[in-house]
Amino acid sequence: MSEHLGRVLILAGSDSGGGAGVQADIKTVTALGGHASTAITAITVQNTLGVTAVHSLPPELVTAQARAVLDDIGADVIKTGMLGDTAMIEAVASVIAGAGVPTVIDPVMIAKGGAVLLEPYAVQALADALIPLAALLTPNAPEAAALTGLVVESTDDLRRAGEHLLAHGASAVLMKGGHVEGERVIDILMTPVSETRFESGRIHTRHTHGTGCTLASACAVGLAQGHSLQRSVERAHAYVQEAIRRAPGFGAGHGPLDHAWPMRRSS
């Protein structure tokens, strides 16, 4: 049973509103049939209106959490989210290098409401230390621009930035097009030898908090369950689209998705 469940170790921040971060990651991995373990990197004070405080945990405590999981439960895939600063990035890179399992890296930089979740000076550290360790990197357009120094405003720009990130050492990149204007949203899965487009109609809603965390975790659990990269991304893309469509409408700002929709698919 354990071989098929898919174990995902998540290194990311906590979202008190439950829409993003570790909470979204756990819900996603569970809804798609996997087992989620965590190493919390930061505690945020937030709801759908935004982030009002952030408390980063000591890197050595994050490392201890991760190693406690790896030494006992183990992991088939590691997934990273909010890391915050250079010291945390270096600690997480050490964990990943020692774990010997594929890693999905979501280069979280800015919260949906605009709060900074990665110090600007740490962007280069993320690029240098973590991109070469990525089995899959999942940047949106602003994150891709920050990591590459390129202008990323169109689908062609996404592709150029993806080529740059592959050249920097990522094994694969999922270039997310949600920030690119247009009625169709185009994500591009790129490897050194292939390219696959995932296209869907734009869902006009303010309830999109945690979409990046959710998509990356959905990809991670697919890989942990032994699916191919393309199948993992394909399933993740469909899962997130339906989670947005079924968003419960909570809160006065950017509300959470319906992560549990597969459990209610007949409703």
C-alpha cells in the first residue's frame, strides 16, 4: 500500500487562513490520494485580505523537522514553497541534496495580496542553490522574470524564460501563464527535449488564493505515486481548474479553492 500512496515532504510556510502554503499543500496531496508530511519554514498571520505578519522559523529547526520525517517515514518527492531568505534556502538545499528524491520547487516570492514572502536579495540564492536541484520548477510570470532578469509578459516570453531556467539546471519547468493577459490561460511544460501546452479558459473570480501552491503539490503527489511528469502535470492542471470553479466563496478578499472537490465529485 505505501508504495502506491505517494509520500510528499513539504517544506513551506503556514497560512492561518488555510488557502495557501502548507495547508493547501496538505489538502491537495490528501485529496489526490497521497500522504503529506511537513517541515514548516514560517508562520504567517493572514486571511483572504492579506498577510499582516510573518515569523520565520530557525533554519536548523526546519532541517530537523525534515530529517525526522526522512529518517522514519521517508519521502518519494519533496515539494518546497515559501522559504523567506538565503539562510533558509541553503538549509533546504542541504536537505534536498541529502534526500536523493525528486523535488518540485515552487519559487514563492509574493503572496496573492502583495506581501513579500522571499527577500529580494535571496532571489539569486534561490536560482543558484535550488534550480539545479529541481525535477520540476513551477514559476509564474513575475517569478520567472525575477529569476531570469527577462521581461515575461506573453506566452513567447514564458517560453524564453523557461529555456533560460532549463539552461540554469532545472530538469523540467512548468511555466504558468495565469499572469499573462488574455481570455485563455496557457501553461507550458518544458524539458530539454519536449514541450507540452496546457490551455484553458480563464475563470473570472477573486477566489484564487493558493493556486500556485496547489498546482505544485498536485504535481508532486503525481510524481510520488509513480505517474509520468506529463501525466502528473495534466492531472494537476485539471484538479486546480475544478478547485477554482468550485471555490466556496469564503472571505472578503482572495478566497481559497475547494481542495476537497474530488471527495464530492457526485455533488
